[in-house]
Amino acid sequence: MPESSAQAVPPVRLPARLLQLLLGLFLFGIASSLMIRGGIGIAPWDVLAQGVSIRSGLAFGLVTNLVGIAVLLLWWPLRQKPGLGTVLNALLIGPSAQWGLWLIPAATTPAGRLSLFTAGLVLLAVGTGLYIGAHFGPGPRDGLMTGLNARTGQPIWRVRTLLETSVLAVGWWLGGDVGWGTLAFALLIGPLCGIALPLFDRGPRPAQAR
């Protein structure tokens, strides 16, 4: 008799998932630095971190860490439970982004700016797919979004829009880099992550029928 198609394929072993998580977070930080060096606009949360960095004199990577930790603290009243990936997200993306800023020079031509931004956008989607696909918990910002959704009953798209437009407005007021690249990020990151997530998902999958 043929085997049941309901049988599950076991997930990838823990060390491989952990390595994928770390690689994803590293690439996420590098992606942020590429878009910053492109100089045509960056993601809303990076606009906030950059604005705080400009006003405070603190390094961008350090501010990214501090923002991530502050967002993580907001989970407590929402009764969200962080995973290992959540904590490492708050701690590791900042140093990776700072290293990228040290390594990557700013673009000086329109073609160079577009190239850096495009590379950063694609790499950020890949990094997102890697760290989410490792199944160690969502990032601090994603957890805040889902926590507010559960607490307020508002649609997830409305909560995300409110969060990202708020941090974008504050970051812009502080001097963060807002440009047409910011709009391109908002329009393209969803579809790109939609491609990357299935490629790197390391959770259990149903076995194919024979």
C-alpha cells in the first residue's frame, strides 16, 4: 500500500537553523548599510535610527540596537514572548550595519546610488527570509506589530501602516534620509520577502505522496 501523504518531513537540525539565523541577521544589517550608502532613501525604522544618530552623535549601529531593545521592552505590556531570534535580532543587526557602513563607501553617481540601494533591498529580503525561515521567533518590530494587532483588534495592515508612518515621520523630523528609495522600499519589500521566505523556510513540510 502507498505511504500516507500526511507524513511530515522532519525539520532541519538545530545547528543548521542557528547558522541560518545568524547569517540572516548579518545580511540584514549589511543590507541596511548598503541602502544608507546609496543615499536615495531607506527603510522607515532605519530613518528613525539614522535621525536619532544624527541628533545624538551616537553610531548608527548602536542606535539600531537601542531602538531594537526599546521595542522589545514594549512587548512586556502586550504579553508577547520573545524567542532566541527576537533577542539576537535586537543585538546583532546594529553591529552588522555599523561594520557595513565602515566597509562600504558612499556612492557618488546616480548609477552607483541606484546599484547600492537595489543590492541592499534584495539582500534585506534574503536576510529576512533567512532569519524568519529559521523559526527562532520574529524580530522585535514584527512582534510589536502582531502584539498590537492582538491587543487592539485592528487589522494587521492598519497597525503596520500606523507604526511605520509614525517612525518614518519622527525619523524624517530628526534628519533621517527619506527619498524616493523609501517609497520603493515600501512598495517592493513585501513582494521580495514573499519570494525569499519560501526559499529559506526550515520548518516541517508535508511529504509528497508517492
